[in-house]
Amino acid sequence: MRKRLLLIGGGLVALAALVAGGGYIAYKAGLFRSTKTEHGQTLGVNEASTPQAAPRRRTQPSWPVFRYDAFRTGFNPGAHARPPFSVVWKRGLYRDGYLEAPAVTADGVIVYASYGKSFGSDLFAADALKGRLLWHKHFRHPANFAGSPGIGGGRVYITSHDGNIRVYDLRTGRLAWRMKIAAAESPPIVAGNLVYFGDGPSGGGDGHFRAVDVRTHRVVWSYRAAGNISSGAALTRTTAYFSSYGGSVYALDRFTGRLRWRTAVQGPSGGSVPFYSTPALAGGNLILGGNDGSIYALDARTGSQRWRSGGSGYVYSSAAVWHGRAFIGDFGGSFHALSVRTGNELWSKQLGPILGSATVIDGIVYISALRPATTYGFDARTGREVWRFPDGQFSPIIADEGDVWLVGKAHVYRLAERRARAAPGGPLPGVDW
């Protein structure tokens, strides 16, 4: 069941230090301690620990992949910006449509895609700080974009419902290459010379998860999964994790595609659980939402279930993780803060239906609800509401250092801390939140 069906009836790419090739060389050289899983595969002991922020010098704003990093945490430890905010710039769409997938940004460019079933879809790239449009691509139906684009190595990767992955030059928008696949909305992620993504027929059937060489454009490996794959991959140095509509969660060797483990998740009623959610890695757990209305945590080494927490509706959302907490919403309108270790609820909020995924910036967790179309900011520790903005349905805030962007239903905004000096051009007069 696709989330669009719920709406009508009612990404990608990271050049992440955590998955750098050097780590793999060291691993193969035996420089990482290892342990055996219950299936006998060998993993480094740090495979699924909480990622640490590496010191870096500021160059250009960066949130280059769906959920920010390779672990899909939805948390940028280098971002420090708090409300109240002023609107610096605001960009709309050219045609009737909506922004279903989160934007991504790197090297001073913000990239976002609109979904419009009647008129097709659009892919936009704009100057992240000034809002000036750099390039734009329009595609007729069925080339619809429902997953996040992503950025890696100066290129933009995006999958579509017409069965293609397309790759564009980040600065110019020139098509670099494309590959024919099945219908897809899995947000690709680049690590080293490989790009990872899934697909699956929109009418049902098995999907494939692939690793493709970004230099030769050839498939390095392909794994057939039960059910189509809307999930993106969470990556460690040696392992790729993803979920499928067939009710299973998978862990594959990142370089060979060999199965490490597969867990067929059963819900409280005993049936299989379809998954749309992209898993997040934290504290040795793989955390994701199920279409049965539950949130699950699996052991990242073995695939065994560690805990389940009940929700109030389909959980298409992916979890944001921050300091031992997981934040995730459901279509019933509940927004949960859970313990990563136990799954116990720490606090919750009742909002409108939630299909998008939360992000955490500087101790504040942001989430958008469908009805009313609003983005909320809550103190991540206490749940106290500290901010709200009258736009946003699927995707809340992304940020890097002091730069903040919000994706609304049909507009993208750059926000600035009200006490800080705005970027060239200044904030829009009289628009403070």
C-alpha cells in the first residue's frame, strides 16, 4: 500500500565519512575487532554503534542524503540553530503538485522534487543561501518522484515511478547517466564508488536491491527481496540494511550482496508486517516503523527483535535518533519519543496524521502533520512545544550549522534565527515565526 493511496483516498546520496573506503580496508586488514553473529558472519564491533560527529571545517551547507547520514539518524550534530526564525526566502512550484520528499543540500545547492500525478513531476536545484533557481527539470507522468533526491560526488541521484534512476550534474543539471530499473521511490545513497537503492513493481511483486558502480554504471550486485522496496539503505562500513513491503528486514554484505540475515517480522496479530520505513541505526538497534501501526527495533547484528511499541496508525515514518531517544510519528496522528534501548515511551503528542519523518536540530525535534498542514518543534528531552510554522505536510526542517530549510506542502523556505543577521537580501519583512 503506497502512502499516496492513503492521501488520495484520504532518498539518496551521502558521501559519508562513516562509510569511507578506508574503513573497509582497515576492516579487511583485521584492524577492527570482530564477533560472530548467530548466522556465522563476521562484523566489526563498531558496526551499529551511534555515529560520532567528525570535526570539520565549514565550507558549504550540507544535508546530502535522506535522513542526513549513512546511519539514517535524521540528526545533524553540527547544526546549531533555534527558533524563533525569520523567513529569508521562499520558493514555490511551477505546476500543481506537492513536495512529498525531504530536500537535500550540499556544496551550496539545495535540491528538491515535487510530485504531481496529473502534470508529472519536477526536479529543482537552487542556491541554498540565496534561493536563486539554478536549474529545473520537468517530467511527464509516469516519471513521478516520491523519494528524496540525494547528492554525492557533485551529482544528484533520484529514482522514479517510470523505472529509472537518473543522475544529474549538481551545478548544471546536465544528465550524466541513467539506468532502467523497476518503478522506484527508494532514496539512493552513495558510499565510495557505489550507489545503493531498491525498486519494485508498483502493482506488487518482488523488488531488487542493487549496488551500482557510479564510474562504470554497471550493477555490482543485485539482491531479490520479497515485496517491493521503498526503503532506503542504512549503511555501516560493511553492511547494508533495508526493509520491504513483503514483511522482511534485510542485512547484506555491502560489497558482495551476500545475505547476512533476514528477519520476517510478525505483528501482534501474527501476520507479516509490510514496511515502507527506512531503518535507522542507533545503539546497536535497527529502528523502523511498520504498516501494522507498530515501531520495531531489531538487533543490528542478528536481526532478532528487541522490542515493539504500538502506534495508532500506519507508520510510514522513519525514526530520528538522538541521545538514546527515537522520534517517530504515525498516520493516526501520534508522535512518539521512545527509548532506543527499551522502546518505552518517554513522551508523546497528538497531532494530525503524520507520514513524514522527524529531524533533530540542536536539541529540538521537528515534525510535520498533514491536517492541519503544520510543522512543530518540540524540546527533544521534555516534549514541550517551542515552535510551530503554518506550513509543512511531509518533511520538516533540515539544517547545517546555522542554516535552516523547511519544506512545506508546495513551498521551500530558508529560515534564519531571528537574533542572527540574515543572508544577503534579508528576511522577508514582517514574516517571523
